[in-house]
Amino acid sequence: MNRTEFVVAIAVILFIAFALGWFAAWLVHRFSRVTVSDVAELEEMAKALHDAEEQRDEAITYLQYREQELQTKLTQSDAEAKAAMEGLREARHEAGELRAYIEKMNA
């Protein structure tokens, strides 16, 4: 193989490598490109996600409000129960004093 044949062979090999590289790049571009329908679907999914996040935030806010409301009612109920128990305790004490007074008066 002389020098000219060697240069031609290398040129052919380089051209084939270039052609294969170009073809591979074309295939990758062809299969990986994004279509308009894909973009529309992604936008639709993004909107649905945004709506779901808003609903979640609203639900969390409502639950916090409801929890605060129930906590307030529980505190009020506890206070009312303590007041009722104190009133009952005083009424029993007074009834005991009245019984003792009545028994003392009858005796």
C-alpha cells in the first residue's frame, strides 16, 4: 500500500465515521424531539398540579381553623365543667350545713 492509497483509505474511513455520526445525531434528534401535544400535555399536568396544591393549602387552612375552633370549645366546656363542679361542691357543703342546723334545731 503506497502513500496515496493510505490517504484515500483514511479519508474513506473518516468520511464513513462522519456519516455514521451524523446519522446517529439525526436519529437521536428525531426520537427525542418534543411535539406540540407533549408540551400541551405537560402544561395541562402543571395546571392540574397547581390546582391540587391550592386545594391542599385550602384544606390545611380549613383544618387549622376547625382545630382552633374545637380547641376553643373544649376549653370553654372544661371551664363550664369546673364551674359546675365547684357549684355542686358548694351546694353539697351548704346542704350539709343545713342538715346539721336542722338536726341541731330538732334535737
